[in-house]
Amino acid sequence: MKILVTGGAGFIGSAVCRLLVSELGETVLNLDKLTYAANLASLKPIENSPQ
């Protein structure tokens, strides 16, 4: 299944992305405005995932 996550670079959104990719093997499209609350380092564990 393909899942769109909005705000995926934030605290909760990045946790959702990591869970969906790492634990459930889902394909994720992350859409984020990258404001002051964004933290791209939190997405490093799934950065090279084919999902």
C-alpha cells in the first residue's frame, strides 16, 4: 500500500514514517513544509529504504 504522510519530518510524523517503513514494510511518501519544527535527522534510519 502507498501511504502519504504530511508533516513527516516533525516529531510525530517521522515516528509514523519510521514505523510504516521499518515495521510494516509500507511505501511512504513524506510531504513536509520543513519549518523550524522539522528534523531530517530523524528520518536517517529509513533514508535509503526502497519503500
